[in-house]
Amino acid sequence: MVTRRRMIGAALATGGGVLLARTTLRPAASATASVPDAEAAADVAAAHRHSPGADAPDPGPDAGPALVEKFTTALPLPPVLSPVSTDDGADTYAVTMLPSYARILPGHRTPVLTYNGAFPGPVIRARSGRPVIVRQTNLLDDAVSVHLHGARVPTESDGGPMNLLAPGATRTYTYPNDQPHASLWFHDHAHHSESEHVYRGLAGTYLITDATESALPLPTGRYDLPIALRDARFDASGALVYRMDDPLNRTTILANGRPWPKVEVAARRYRLRLLNSSNLRFFSLRLADGGPLTQIGSDGGLLERPHTTDTVDLSPGERADVVIDFSRYRVGTSVVLTNSLPPGPAEHVGQVLRFDVVRSAADPSSVPDRLRTLPALGAAARERTVVLKVEENPGAAPRGLIDGKVYDPARVDAAVAFGTSEIWTVVNANTDIPHNFHLHLVQFRVLARNGLPPGPEEGGLKDTVRLLPGESVRLQARFDSYRGRYPYHCHLLDHSAMGMMAQMEIG
């Protein structure tokens, strides 16, 4: 089990950082020469125009903390999209990717990249068994690829790193939603550009519900809050500063795109759908008074049983559904949600947001002792080992490796038989750099962490799992939904931009 002490110790072991707290780096070149056609090659070249790590004068320390007073701005809720059509048994949405401005810091307009002008991106609410169709139009200068993270979708709608949407083009993504309830998210996945694009705002929320979830008396409506957490760095003008491998300088903590907001709550239960949308930062979240957090879900939906804890740990891309009962506080009380992981000054990165209990309210909600039943894992057809590593050589850019190789879109790294279940042991071969692991298409079950049973927080369905330096995780997945090529990679986005990505072919 990953304990809070071990998470903090691992962060400190890297010199207070969570990546390579050294210099600005360029991603290693991948084998783009093997892209199958000239159009794809041109898209890749376009994606490189604003590649992460581009040379630019360093603007100095993060100006964000000096430009904002903590806990004075209300937490915004991202807009919920309405379909443009509900014909033929599907909900159709129109989404445009475009540059815009966001009022993140008081008195400043920050240039951002957006879905439909929203920072962070909007929410799409879906229902299991009812397809969603999204027409994505790219009005940015760069090629993009829209990935619905955690979804079971055909390859043409997966948003793979080389399945690019050129500037000015429109593409239709079809999401069958033939999976149970889950708190998913969507984000850019264009290889080499994903890190900067997501950092500048190309991320949104996608919530699937079903009859199992709807039948439970959990908090709903205004008491069900999606909250995307991340860090950022700003210059004195309020503009986002993007430099690859920059965890030490990102000391402004954002919740739903606002720095250190306050959340006015009633003295009753709330459901918080927490997403770590950071490029690199790990969070270890707890209430400042040590109060209980009831975790009810993870990446792939509800746990089988609720888990009461005082700490929730999230690596980039991971999600956790948590219920907090604010009836234990008197009206007029405030309590801060804190983060105990570096890097950065504790007075900044150690605080996330503040809950202000402002009124009483009736509360018909509850958290049942049993939330769902997960299917049996069944026998595995084969086992394989996947090794993650950042390789550094003097005078050269670091390379992100899986099984000793940089990502090559023409190469199949794992051939998986359709309809079978496999056990993968994923290993972090670095001794001072954390990773995590995201598998497209499937939700998996964690069988063991470092040879021991996983903790209850990892007992549900997962699509992203953290790996501290030297750790190994054993997981099992069933590949029975779609055939084709899908990637797997580290979801510390700078690592995937460096080439820490591979692909499986299911057939």
C-alpha cells in the first residue's frame, strides 16, 4: 500500500521535485520518419512548431502568489454542454478548440487554449448505453488529438498521439458509452505537443452515469462538484509560463482554473469528483483539521465499498470521488483542503482551496455500505512486464523509454489476443523519478503493489496508476471491446512527450 509517508518521502528524495528538477529540456525525437503517409508527417511537423521546451528568456519566479490573495475568489463550476441534437438515439455536441482569454488572476487576462472558450474545459454528461457524438473543430495553429481518457472507444475515436486533427479541420468522435458509470476527462494527446496544450487549457470533464449509480442515495445536483486540480506558473503580466520539466516553479495551485478559491457549502454531505489535471504534480490531499474523507470512487467509477481515510493521493490523470460531510462543522466554520507534497513553498503549494460552511440544509443523501459489485477477474491468458524509465545522458536530451525504447508509431510493442485477459507488471526502473501508467481502452484492476495487496483506494476500476521510484504494480485487464492499435504510456505528460509511450495491437 502507498502510505502518505512514502509518497512524501519519494517527493523529497527527488530534491523537492516530482520530475527532473534541473533544467529546461527538449523531448527526444521519436521515429516520425516512419509515420505512414505525408499528410500525417505534415501534421507532426505542425505539432512541433510550438513544441515543449522552446527556447525563451526565463521570466523569473512564479508571479502568481504575489498577484492573488488566497481564498477570496469563489470556486467556479465548469459549464455543462447542451447537445445540439438528440436524434437517432444519440446526443451530438459541437465543440470548437480556439485560443481565448481567462480571468485566472485578479485584474489580468491570461491567454489560454480552450474547448468552446472555457477554462478549464466544459463538462459533457453522458449515460451508459447512449452514444455521444462530438464534432470537434480545430481553430488553433497546431494539430491536436482529442483523447477521452478512460473510455472504451473504437480506435478512430480514441484520440491517439498520431491521429491528428489539422488546424482548420473538423472531425467527428463517436463515444458508444458501452461501459459502466465513471468520472472521465478529455484532453489533447498530439505527440510532443500534449504537454503544452494540456497545460494551456485543453482539458475537460466527461461524466458517465448508469442505473447502478443513479439508484444510490449519494449527493447529487448542486451537491455534486467536479473539481479539477493542477499547478501553474505565471509571469508578471498574468500570462501562463510554459517550460518543460518545470515542477519547481509552478507554485500557483488552481482548482477549476482559479487560484486557491473558496467554496461556500451547506452543513451537509457533498460529493467531490477530484481530478489531478497537472502535467507533473502529485497531490496528497487532506482536510487541515484531519477530518474524515469518504472515498467512494476512483478512475473507473464507484468502489465496491466506501473507504474512510484522512488522505487522498492523486498522480497526474488520476481521479477520486470523495464524500465530505460538512454537518460536523458549525455554520461559520472554514476548513482548508491541503496538499502535503512538494515541490514548492508550503505556504503556496500546501494549500488548495477553502470550504466555508455558510448555511444549514436538509440532507436526504447517504453513503451505503455497498456501492456496486465488480465482475470476477477470471483467468489470464498471458503475463507481461512493462518497464518505465527516463534515461539521461550528458549533453543529450533525456529520453522517455518503455522497455528500453522510445515511442515509434509504426511499431507494435504488445500483441494482445482479442477477448482475453492479461496480467501486466509495470515497473518504475528509475530510483529518483516517479512515473505513472495509463492504459488506453480498458479499465484494469490492481492486483498488487510491490508484491503486497493494494489498499482499498485502489480496489476499484483504474485506468491510471502511480509508480514511485523503484515501485512495481501488478494489474489485470480484459481486452474484449474493440480491436486495433491503442497506446499505453506514462501520464506525466512531459514523459510521454519525451517518448515514454508504446502501443498494443488487439486482434
